[in-house]
Amino acid sequence: MPYISKIDSNSYTKIPEEIIKQSGLKPGDDIIWFYDEKAKQIILMEKPENFSKSLRVLGKEMWKGTDADKYIQEERESWK
């Protein structure tokens, strides 16, 4: 469900309470703001405690059921 908030004259905005509850954000949490030029969208996310740990699992689902060694071997063979 989309929620609407306004930006005031000081460039402040309030994150809707429903989003706070759903995301589990708490007062004092750091958030990251990112503007996607291509999509023309603002992306807001909680700052992870450990970036390396958070990035480590990116794409994990994509490789589920794939034999990594076999995949690498096939890739290497295709270079010949």
C-alpha cells in the first residue's frame, strides 16, 4: 500500500508510522537515501550494521540448485 508524506520547507519529511512498523526501524537507526536516475525513484533503506555481511548474500537465490564448480568449468570451456 502506498503512503504519502510531505516535504516541509526545511526539506524534512516524516516516514509514515505504518512503514516504521513494517520495516522494524527504530529511533536512532541510520537510513540510506539513493536516487535512481534511470527509474526516477528515491530508494530508502536501513543502513546495515555490516556491509560485507549484507552483500555476501546478494544473489544467493539465483544460484540455488546450481553446481558452482560445474558452472565455472562450463564457462572456462566456452572461452576456448
